[in-house]
Amino acid sequence: LQWSSPPEAIERFKSQEIWFPPPQFYEFCRLCNFPSLDELHKFSSERALEGCERWMPVMLSASDGYIQLLPGDELYPEDPDYTGEKKIIMSTDKKVEDLMKEGSIFHRIVIKNINNLAVYVNIQAKYKHMNPLMINCDSSDYNSKL
């Protein structure tokens, strides 16, 4: 076991020393907003009564990667499959880069491969939540519309 701060954990992920799945990558990016555990505790105590939202990432398969769409993203479906019973598969022949250039309202995790993730968020978080810092594990720059 090794204790790491969120930025340290992300750096270790980027260097492929450790791996964690996209939802945890997203949460580490969110935790990067807090310089200390005290700041996180203060935030969580103040926000606790605001409520929460049920999320289900929706996977969009592109020709060269995947995008996990989250609520508020312009491509997120109106009625997501919360149970997996509908077996909805979203796919496109477009490249991830093209989807990013065409879009303008983002709440997504771009997955190029198992060690190459990026978080893109330009929506207002609900319930006084904190958006994640937008961190990219490669050198691609899709921030032109952000």
C-alpha cells in the first residue's frame, strides 16, 4: 500500500505505475480541487444537504476510442439504461477528435486506451457539487471549444 495525494495518484496513473477505472479517475480529478483534507471536509459538510443525482455513464464507441458520456453532456441520452437490460450500444464511425471538435457541451471521459483518459467538463455541476479538474493523460488538445 502507498498513500498518495490525488495529484500524485494521477501522475502515477499517467506514468502507468498504477491503474484505476474511469469513474475513479474522474473522482481523483474532482478531489484535485481540494488542497487539504480539511478543505474537502469543509466542502462536503456544507454541500451534504444539497442532494445528489443518480448517474450512469453511457459508453459511445468511436472509431479510435471511447467516450463515457455523463449527465448534462450534449450526447447523453434522454433515457439512459440504468439497469443494462436494454443493451443500448451507441457507436459512430467518427474519430474521438472529430466528436470533440463538433461538440460544445461536455461532461465526458475520453478513453483512448486503458492508460489514456481525459476528463472534459464545461457544464455547471448540480447540487453545488464540484466539477473535476480537466486532466488529460496524453498530449491531445481538445480544449478549443472549452
